[in-house]
Amino acid sequence: MSREPRVGCGIALLKDGAILLIQRLREPEAGCWSLPGGKVDWGEAAETAAARELTEELDVRAQALSLLCMAQIIDRGDGEHWIAPVYLAESFEGEPKLLEPHKHAGFGWFALDALPQPLAISTLAAAQALAGR
């Protein structure tokens, strides 16, 4: 069990009033619908990591990212502590396709008022931030 927080990141990708979510197969939050994203590597800017993860997971390239919110996962029982900036991308290139089926069960576009369940903590934070815009 790590005693130091780890840094993750996510992207809220919007298209026609819908958000792109992926369903996680791995912990933390296995089974939850989550934003595309992942771990920030040593020496990598969080915004760069978020864009890289989106491309690695779904073959989409985000443009003009802006910080939307911060999310935290703290589960002392499982020893998980993640801090994750979430970026907003309202424009992108490419059509999403599942590139890591060993990590994700699927993906889809969901209206903000009809999100699938269960949701990852970062997805909840992003939905709240988007509702407040």
C-alpha cells in the first residue's frame, strides 16, 4: 500500500451536449463509468498526460484544453489516494474507438442529465462542474 498520493488526470470531452465516458475494468473504480484519462508520468505535465491518455485509449486528439475541476479518490481501506485534475475539451479530432479492451469494457456518449451508473468520482466532479457553468 502506497502512503503517498498518486496523480491521475481526466478529460471531459463534449459533443452536442453529451460527454464521452469509458467503463473501467480495473481498479480503482472497476465497473464505473469514467472520463478518459489515467496516470501522470514523472516529468509530464498533467494536461499533456490527459491528452496522451485520450489518444492512447480512444484514438482521439483533444484541442484547447482548459482546467474544469479537481477530483480526489481517498480510500484508506484499499490504500488508494489519487489527485486528478480534470480538463475540458470542447473540440477534438478523430472518431473514438476502443484501443485498450483489456482496460475498458466499452465507451459511449451520454447526455449530462442521463449519465450511466455507477459513475467514477472524477466523472461526478466533472458533471457537477459542468452543471455549474
